Amino acid sequence: MNEAWVNIGWANNAVRLDLKKVQGSSGLGVMQLRFHVEASCRDEVAAQKPLWFEGGLFAEGLGTSSGYVRRLVVEDSPVTLHSLAATTNFVLVADVDHRQLQVIEEHRTGGMKFRLQLTGTTMNDGNLGRIGVGSVECEVNQSNWAAILEQMQYRRLLLIELEAPDTSRSAEFKLALEYYRDAEKQYLKHEWRLTVEALRQSLAALVGKKADEEDETADVETAAKDLRKESNRTRVGYPPRAEQVRRALKFMADLGAHPEVAETAKTDAYATLLMVGGLLHGWQH
């Protein structure tokens, strides 16, 4: 149910909290879930008393990934009801990050269900006192959840997180990862050309070669033609196709060794870093 009751002192059900809608918003590196609540005064004991609410946001229906999401705070606090039967509106806000949304998207089967576990305090005769607040259950259907994701601009950011591969696969693979980590360091230094050059070395090391041993356009063209001919005769699986991708990426990264050809931009370095990282993650040789 989308409501909860607030108990103040001896008065049960002194304030009714009614969840009206849920929205999303996007800021600088952070996203928010915004829960719009209407509070109505149902007992004189709650009139003219400032109320401070806080709590925790919990996601449900996600299997083993269900649980605590983030702290809830009131955007404009305190909440004050000036008379019996008066109403006011406030917003409970929870900051969420891209990783949390990614987990939700991986495990939800339809809409979303949240539980808002609230606590609070009030001022009574100059003293702060605890107030009792129940939980608010919130169900968001699939279409509304899609709109909330759009409001948070979730899909407008390409975020790729890959678990670091095991370096014990082979000596070649270990060396390729070392070059890749160097590429990450160069990227953080804004050394775009050196980033691509390190990736070039990584791609060559992956098959036990030096970068300059695969620096011919004809090598890429010949390999592509040979693989096409083979695929016409028999089924070609992922490993040989991945090798063709490696060759193509190596050909792309070769520009990093020739700064006189064209200046390597940030977008070039970032795109190559992502593609090589994905290739390393799934490398089966």
C-alpha cells in the first residue's frame, strides 16, 4: 500500500503519509529517485509541530539482489502541518548510481517494487522526540519505470564494467594485460596517442608477437579473405572470429604509432580502450 501513518507520543495515526508519484532526475554524475509524498494532519497533536523524516530505500522482487539501495532524505525539511486537516507535500530523495541501476535492470522481470522504511523526529516543548513511522510500499509498473529511467538519463551513458581477467591463462595473456593496464594509466594522464600505442602492444602480445610484426595492411586483408573462404566451407566459431577482431583492432591501433598520420583524439583512445577490454575479457585462446 502507498501509505503510512505517523504516531506522535500517545496519539496513533496523527499524520497520514500518502505516496503520490515517483520520478527520476539526473545531475552531475549522480541520479535520483524522487518520491512525492502528501502529508495530512489527522490529530491536533501534530499541528504546528516540525517533522523531520529520513530512512532507507529498499528494492524488492530482484531475487538475491533485493535489499538496501540508499538513504532517503527530505529535500526541504522540516515538514510542518499548520492545523488539523491541513495537508502539505514533500519529496523523499535517494541518490543512486549507474551500477545500482545496472543490477536492477539485470534482475527485474517487469516493473519495480520499492519499500520506503521511514523514521522521524519532532520538536515538542523544546525537546526533540522520536516519532513512529511505518513502511511505505511502492510499486512502479514497467512503462512508468521506463519513463523514470529516461528521466535519469540512464541509457544516455555508456557504462561498461568488466571483471579483471585471470592473468594465469598464459604468459602471453599476462603480458597483454600489463600493456592494457599501462593504456589505462596513459588514458588517465590524457595521453591519447600513448593510450592507443599501449593497446597496440597489448593486442600483439596477446598472440606472442611484437607490435611491429603485424604492421601491414595486407596481413589484415589476407586474414579476412581466408576466414571468409573458410566460413563458406564450414562453421567458424567464436575463437577464430575473435582473432579476426584482434587483427582489425591491431590495425586500428597502429595509428597510435604514427602520430604524423593523424592526431589521436580522446574519442579514439576511449573507443579503442573499450573494444580491446571487451576482447581481452572474452579471449579464449
